[in-house]
Amino acid sequence: MPRFIVTGNYTASAMKAMLASPTDREAAARAIVEAAGGTLESFYLTTGDSDFAIKVTIDDVTNLIAGLMVTGASGAVSHLKTVRAFTSDEFTAIQKKAGELAIAYKAPGN
């Protein structure tokens, strides 16, 4: 099943609400991911450019994007980024496939 890493930031209004009434943000993330048909594999609060990072497995990426639209539209998060993640085994298979396809490609000047 495809897996994705999603990162983002909490907005000032979300942080203000968390100060006033702390809540389990992993539970909130799990709820929207599961409603979209996926599984939340991990949830981390992070330092640096993003406030959080989640790892999601889901068959239909359009459902994941719809769930992210809901969270973005809530005004609680911003700068959402989604990247597809591959296991080492999946990448090995990709390399083998690339080797098979290489015969079809001609570089410029060749």
C-alpha cells in the first residue's frame, strides 16, 4: 500500500487554542486519515521548518488530499506538504525496472 509523509505547521490561532485547551493532535490526525480510508502509521511533533510530520498509508492519494483540504480549510494548519515514500525493497524494484527501460532512452547528442 502506498505510503506518504505529510508535514505542516500549526497556525497562530491553532496554537492559541492549544494553549487554552490542550488536545491530543495525534488523535485528530488519526481521525481524518481513517475517515479518508488510510492508516496513520506515525505522528511526530518536529523542530525546524515543520511543526509536525505524519506517515500515512492509503490506497487512493486523492482521498488523502481531500482530508488535507479539510484540515487546511479549518484554519488550524498551513504549509502542508505531501511526499510519496518508498521502502528499500520498493526502490530496489524501481531500479530493476529502470534498468529494463534504459534501452528505450537516447540522451541528447546520441
